[in-house]
Amino acid sequence: MKMPQKFNTYCPFCRNHQQHEVEKVKKGRTSGLHWIDRQKARRSTVGSMGKFSKVPGGDKPTKKINIRYRCKKCGKAHLRAGFRVAKFELTE
Ligand SMILES: [Zn+2]
């Protein structure tokens, strides 16, 4: 998909629509550790990792991308949930 570099969208800091600039980021929003991560952490010290020893499966056909939206007015950036897209381009 193509996405404009700058567009008007809602800024949660200004609480209204402002012009935003788009930046691509590696890591998206995280909601801390999930139960599976804690379970994995407990087993990763010694011995078999149990079900976590499995080799991960093949790649998905598309990659999830994460976009950061930076408000031009207040300079603060916010994230939104990432989405899957085959090709991502920023346009003027
Ligand atoms: Zn703002």
C-alpha cells in the first residue's frame, strides 16, 4: 500500500486533528509480558525447554509493519496497532 508522508489525523495529546508525519519503527506497541513469555522464562534456565524447543514455522507471506505518527503541532508521537501489508511505501 501507499501512504502519504504527512496527513491529518487525530492527535491524542492535542485531542483534535493535527497534521502528522509518518515514521516507520521496528517495534510496535507492547502490552508487557504475556503469560507465554513468563512460562518460557521459567523454563529457559536448565534442561529441556519443553514445547519451546520447537523450531518456529515458516514465514508468513506478509510482514507486520509498525508506524509512528508524529504530531507537527506538539511534536509528540503516538503508535497505533501494526497491520500486515505486503508492500509499504511512503508517498509525498
Ligand atoms: Zn499533537
